[in-house]
Amino acid sequence: MLNKYPLWKNLLILFIVMLGVIYAAPNFYAPDPAIQISHDSGIVDQSALDSAAFALGADGIDFFDPVIEDGNAVIRLRNADQQSDAQQLVNLSLPDEYIVALNMAPNTPSWLQSLGAGPMTYGLDLRGGVHFLMEVDLDAAVNKQLNDSTSTMRTLFREEGLRYRPPLEVDDSNRIVVRFTTAEIRSEAIDLMRDEFPDYLFRTAEAGGNYILYYSMSDLSILQLQEYALQQNLSTLRSRVDELGVKEPKVQPMGNNRIIIELPGIQDTTRAKDLISAVATLQLHLVAEPGATPGTTLDYLDPDGLPIQIERDVVLSGENITNAQSSFDPQTSLPQVNLSFDAVGARQINEASRANIGRRLAILLIETKTRTLTERNAEGELVSRSEPYVEESVISAPVMQSALGRQIRITGLEGNEANDLALLIRSGALAAPMYFLEEYAIGPSMGQDNINRGLLSVQIGLSLVLIFMLLYYRFCGLAANIALGVNLLLLVAVMSIIGGTLTLPGIAGIVLTVGMAVDANVLIFARIKEELKNGLPVQRAIDSGFGRAFVTIFDANITTFLVAIILYSIGTGPVRGFAVTLSIGIITSMFTAIMVTRSIINFTYGGRNVKSISIGIKMPSATPVPVTDAPVTE
């Protein structure tokens, strides 16, 4: 029947609109400013939460609903301006092993969360976020390189049969110190090292019956190494931020040894800080045998808390790991991390394991972290500072039953530990430790002002379009206005589903979408008017207007859509934000203008013998031109 949708098509339109309502709804539940408390052990107890709440209450900070969720404590605040003060107060009231971070606590109802619905992510210019200023410890990068070289030297001396007096170490002046018993052996060592370390400078000396050889890096080598460390850290940080799922982050260098990180709308700032700053390095060592030479071993605790000695020499380091994935042991269902090695690493682990079957292999995890310490200065003001610290632990020490190959697995980890360890290794190791110099929330005041101005521009543009359409096209204009409202609803829903980030340029894209959304209806209504003036019956005019205008609408929108895709492909943050909302708006406006508007008009006029239509045109009194009914394809 002419201008009547079949039942399935009406139900499909209704289903899509209802989905839009559900997935756009979380955006109407604004999150609360909050602070989040976590503990090094992964669990915050009730006493710590009570102490934090008491400290906030004593200082007059208005808070509500303090709870412990998934081992972390969250305290919601009435006033976003008090977040930083609350963080410092709680830092002061709790021991150092507690980590206090800024957060935004979501308010999305649980029934919406169960459907996978969540609010849009707002860009840094709208919602604000977290700003970090980090300093790269370039001296530590140099020291690490020297320590790696000492391990290589030990291996070379052992393979060539050159005896030296331990310890072979790096002194306080960043020099590698090697002591020999005779000048002849020292000369052989110089010849050997000249080929292996051509960029190193060496100097000889004699003291206490030792023939000493000093190795140090040249100034050019140090400069190149420091530049590499900064660039490697930048690359690794970008990978880690991508793993966090942050949209449109900012990671860029500042000066020679600092990096700026801005994370828009970040929720779990504690985990962000841990993953951003952690220098997680894996080293594989053989467990020392009884009676090992003093100075050649290191003392640790095994995963069961028992003392364990491991050999100082490294069998394999993290640089040879190509991939790391967390999974579950099919036999025990416990978390594990699967490691894959490159060709060099596979050869090294195979040779070491084949020669030491039956011995234990210790997997050493070395992490450089940062904790925030808060104290009162002489004036009684709260002052926070960052303090780096290193955690070293043997996370596994299995017995090697056979020769190992390109892959091994680490067991005995908790779920979160396995995921985070795999993430850190997979995203790449930091070439040098980093420390937080600044951390603050980019205020919601500027963001809220931008949001208000952006919403005002949308409201003004939308109001003008609605008024124009209603006055000029009467009832058909009302149908187009309803479709425009559905269009905005679907646009917000799609942005929420795909995790798109709404920025200030993105709001500009929405404003443009509002203007463009009615273009299709204007073309359709203009065609209907023309057909009515030519004498077509109402039903034929409606069908012709929607049918013949489709090609023009499609051509006009596809070219704009292609431009939006190009903008997204080659543009940066702000341009991408504009392109995302524009491209989504084009798709939703085509659906609403063609399908939703026609559905409303079909419901009102379709399948009935009507003589007129409210479209802002006076029906012609002349005799209509005869028209032959022809089959119409829906």
C-alpha cells in the first residue's frame, strides 16, 4: 500500500530509537568528583577508610558515600574544587603504602551498566582530566647501560679464560672497574674489550697489587644514550596510554629530560599512575648453588617468603622479550603470563637451561615506582612531594626439567598482577626511570564553561532550525523536528557505544550536524511541494518526494562523509574530534531524515484518501494533471 511501511520496518525503527534512548541515557547521570585510595597490597581496609573520612570531616571538606569497591576506597565530594585539598589531607593521614589519587566516580545506574551502557568520554577541554609532569632519570639510564656492560664483560672473560679479581663493578664515578693479577692479563683484556666496546674509553692504574682497568662512556655516547632513553620512554608511554583506553591523550617532551602527559576524563588515576611510571624489568637468573663465591650472589625472598640466593649474572633480560600475554593455566585455572623471546633470547635461554637441567631458574621482577608524600611546612601548609623507590622480587623460581625454547610461562600470580605485568612488558620497557614532578586535575571550571558555551550554541542552533521548520513546513516541519531530536539522541548513543571522545571541536561538529540534518527534509519537502503544484495527488506526491530526492540526498551526504573520513585520517586531536561527530551525524541524519520522518508522515497520511497535506503550501484549485498509477517499489 502506498506510503505505508510494513510492520517489520516500523518495529525496526522503533527498536533503533529505543536502543538510542538506552545508550544515550548514561550521559544524563553526571559523575561525582572523588578521591580514590589504594594500597600496595591491593586491599584497603575499613580502618584506613575511617581515618581518611575523619581527616576530611575535621578539615571541613564536604564528602559523602565513602565505600570500598574491589579493594579500593572511593570517597565522593560535594565540591570539585576541594579534590586537591582532600587528596593532600588523606595523604597526610595515611601511611606511605597508601596511594591517594583524584577520580571521577560514575553515577550510571546498575541496570544500564548491565546492558553495557556508559557515558561518553569528554575531552580535556570539556571534562578536564589529569595532568602529569614527569622527569626522566637520564643518569639512571647511563648507570643501567654500564651495569649491562659489566654482565657482558663477565661472560666474555669467562669464555676467554681471563681471570680477574671480583667484584667487577661500577663505581661512584660511573666507571667500570676491573682488577687483574698481572699486567699481561690486563693487556689481553684491553685487546678483547677494544672489539666488543669500541665506544668506551679506558684507563689503566695500579693499586694494592692489582692491575686495574677503568672503562667509561664517552660524552658523545652518553648524549646519544640519553636522547635514546627519552625517545624510548615517549614511545613506551604512548603504548601504555593506548592500553589504558584513553582517548586523545597528550604525551609530549618538554626540554631535555621531562615529559608532559595529559589524560582527558581519566577515571582510575591510581592505575594510570602505576602503569605510566612503573619501570618493570624482568631478569632471569640461576639460583645459586651452596658454597657460591661471596660477591657473586644476590639475596632475595622466593614467592613463598623463604630466603633465596640467585647468581648475580643475568641469564636473560627484558630486552629479549618480544611478547607477553596473560591467560589461565588450563589445569589449575590460575592466572599466568606467557612470554615469547626473540632469536637471541631463545638461544641464550636454551643454552643456559640445557647446561643446568635440574637447577632452579629465578625470575626477578624489578619495578621503579613513585609514592606521594604529604607533610606540613613551617607555615602549616600542606606540601606534597614525589619520592621514587625500587621494588625487587623473585616472582617465580621453577626447576628446569628440560631445555627451554622460545616461550616460557610465569605462574603463581594473581589476576590483576598477571594482567598488569603482561601489559607493562607488552607495551615496552622504559629505558630510564621516571618520577612525578607535578600531578593535578585540569580544573572542571574551564571545562564546564566550555561545556555551557557549547551546549548554548547547540541550543540556539537547534531552536532556530526547529522554529523555521515548524513555521515554514507546518506539520511536515514538526515531523522533521521530531526526527532531528531522534538524530541527536542517536548521535549521542553512537558516541557512547563506540567510546568516542567529545571535544569542543566535536560540539562544533554537532552544531553543523543540526544545520545539515534538516537539509534532507528540505529537499524532500521541496520535491513534494513541486509535485503538488504539478497536480499530483497527495499520496503520489509524498511517495515521489521521498523517492526521487533520495539520490540527491545520498550524493550530498556521501561527499561530506568522505571529507570527514579524510579529516579523521590525517588530522590531529581537535580535527579528529570534529570529524568524528560530523561523520556519525551524517549517518544518523540520513536515517532519521529518510526513515523516521517518513514513518511519521506515513502514520499520519499513508493509506488514506486525503486531499491535502500540511506542508506550508496552498493546494492548487486547478484540475490536476492526469497521472497513471504505476507500481511503486518500497
